[in-house]
Amino acid sequence: MRIRVDPDRCEGHARCYGLAPELFDVDDYGLSTAVGDGTVPPGLEDRARLAIANCPEFAVEEID
Amino acid sequence: MTDLTPVTHWDTDFDVLDPGYVADPFTVWDELRATCPVAHTDRRGSTWLPTRYHDVVDLAHDIEHFSSAEITVIPFTGERPDEPVLQYGLPPISADPPLHTWTRRLLLPWFSHRRVEGYEPMTRRLCAELVDGFIGDGSADAARDYAQQIPVRVIAAILGVPSSMSDTFTGWVRDVLEFADDPVRRRRGIEGLIGFFIAEVARRKTDPGDDLLSDLLHSEFDGAVVEDSVVLGVAALVLIAGVDTTWSAIGSSLWHLATHPGDRERLATDPDVMTLAVEEFLRAYSPVTMARVVTGDVEFGGCPMRAGDKVLMNFPAANRDPDAFAEPDRVILDRELNRHVAFGSGIHRCAGSNLARMELRVALEEWLRRIPTFRLAADEQVTWAGGQVRGPRHLAVEFP
């Protein structure tokens, strides 16, 4: 499973970081990015799905 | 000015300050969503009230047609010619790009996740001291003695202004938000806030501190030092937005726990559910409804909106929309699909959302750690403030 944060949609709610800090980095302005190349380590798939399901801007997505 | 005629037609003549709406806006939204999803009124000027999630989100993202130049039903300043006026309003919340963009960038690092972690120990200490103050009594006003006391002190520390003035700050903020219909109180709040920050800005020119206000004063934009009137507006915004809103969210969450023993027990005994529960409280009891002003005639949702009309960004109603949330009127502490917009949507996403979340979580953790069992006090009335910021103002609880 791989995820990404669409930088054009992200408005810095940081819901993804709050729910899955292992999977996202967040900068001083609140903008999030997926850690590394976005590959979700085994066992954290549910957290990734939670982050996707809670982004108010639909910015977090599964890419493959 | 104030029209006190009770509302009978919510679709064509609503009033968010109507006492019935303040007490229970939820049934009004349900009815409107089903019959007239974008309601209208001519009270306090032509204003629209959307109630569906996707409408509210679409409006928030259309900054071309819906400006943030006016964010309150009753104007913040400038209603009378002799009133003090903030030249730039309260940026970034009452600004559009480009002013919005650069003032927001000045503010955001002060409310980043990293910074907010740094404010947590102070917040926890403060909450514990407040509980110390009433735990021996077996009862407390959870709104006035607890919720109301927390965000104002944290935001005062961040701004670098005396927390000993917290009650004064709270009074001013209530004057401009909650009692704006009363011209005497409204003016007292405006003059108090603006006069206070003018003096604080002057003092910091010669004696800067390690605080947000000093940082703003010594910031630059486009090669020039930021103007005092911008700093005044940003500082007043931080205080106003940082006080009433989070206090309301903490109070509503404690009201829920006082009236839902099952949820209270679960949250007191299973701390792992707290992260999702905080989001669920924010969804179900979203405090804040900002406004926008229509920039040019436009049709939205079949409604002919005219330049100068206001639109209420009804985030609280959006968060109760059954098309966006399963069983929206039920609080499900571990709700997993929750794209709530309590902090708004789009470029005006609440700049203090990380701080508000932390304050809400810590306030609930510290309360439940010491007072895991409590209920509404018998024979005491819970009172709510509503309109554009909703939350309990008196919440008597007992914990014998």
C-alpha cells in the first residue's frame, strides 16, 4: 500500500498526522507529506485508511 | 438592528440569534436540509444559510464569489462613525488574498504541531490547578469555572500578555461576539480590545519579549516591517478566536459526558479512544459559524445571491448532514469516517486548530482523571450561547 498527500488540496488540517504520525510529516505551516515514498509499513494499513477517511479536503489518497 | 420577533419561517426569515435556535439549532437544520437547504433572511441584512455539507464546503472553497471581508452577522467595528476601526480588520480571518496569505504565514508557525506540543505541559498544569480549586466542593460550573478559564490563559501566554487579565479578556471577547446586539457592550469590547493592544504594541517597540506579539511587530513582508495596524488586527484576532471557540468546545464536550454516562465511562476507562473522541465532539458540537460576503451577483444552489449579501458558513450544520455522516445526531466516540469541517474548509482553515485540539484533549483528560464520575446538577438550568459561536455558558455539575 502506498499513499500520498495532494499538495494542491492540503490546507493543513493535519488530521492525517494526528491519526498516523508514523506515516506523515507536517511542516511549520501545517502542510503534510507522506513519509518517504509513501509506502505504508506492514501493520499500519488501518492507520493509513483512517487518515484517508478523515481528511476534510480529500487530500490523502492511496496511489497503489 | 435587533429584530426580536420570534421566527416562524426558518426558510425565509431565519435569525441565528433567535433563542429557540440558540437552544436547539439541530432540528432547524434537519428541517431546512429536507425542505430548503439554503435558507434566507432579511433580518440584519440579506443573509443566506446553507445546511448541507457539500454546499458549505463548496462555498468555503469559492473565494472568488464569497469574500471574508465580513465574517460576522453584526459588523465587528465601523457600525457607527465614531467607533475605533481596525484599518485592516482582523487578518487573516477577515482578509482575502493577498493580505490573507502573508498574514497567515506569519501566524501559522506559532500554532504548528511542534509548537503546540510545547504548550501542552502548561495547559495540563493549568487544568489540574482549576480542578484543585473545586474538586473538594463536590460540584462546579464546568463551563464558567473550568472550560472558560483554559483557552484564554493559554492564548495570553502565547501572545505574551498578562494572564492575570484573563477575566477582562473574556469579558471583551463576549462583548463583541456574544453580546454584539447590545451597542453598549459591543462598544466596550471593541474599545477595550483595541485600546489594550495599542498600548501593548507601543510597549514592545522598546521592550520586545519572546512572544507572538513581539514576533509580529518585528516581522517583515516584502522588505518592509509589518505595519502596526496589521499587527493590531492579527493580535486582536488571536485573542478573540482563541478564547470563545475552544471554551465552547470544551464545555459542550463536558455537557455531553455529563448527560451520557456510557460515553463518560468509556472515555474515562479507555484513553485510546480519546483521539477519535475529540474529533467526534468537534463534529457533533462544532462551535463556529463564520460568514462570507457575496462579491458579485451569483446563483448558488438555485438561490439568486446579490453582491453584498452575507452567507453563513454553517459548518456545524454541515457536520450533522446525513449525506456526509452516518447517524449524524449520534455521538460515536470512535467514529472512523469523519471528515468534519469544525475548523472550516479551504484557505481559511482555522489557524489555531492544532492548539484547540490539544486544549480540548488535555482539558478532558485532566477532568476525567480526577472526576471520572459526574452528572448535571439537579434543579440547575444549563444555559447556552449561540449564533456564531455555540457552547454552554453555565453548566452546573455534581460529583458526590
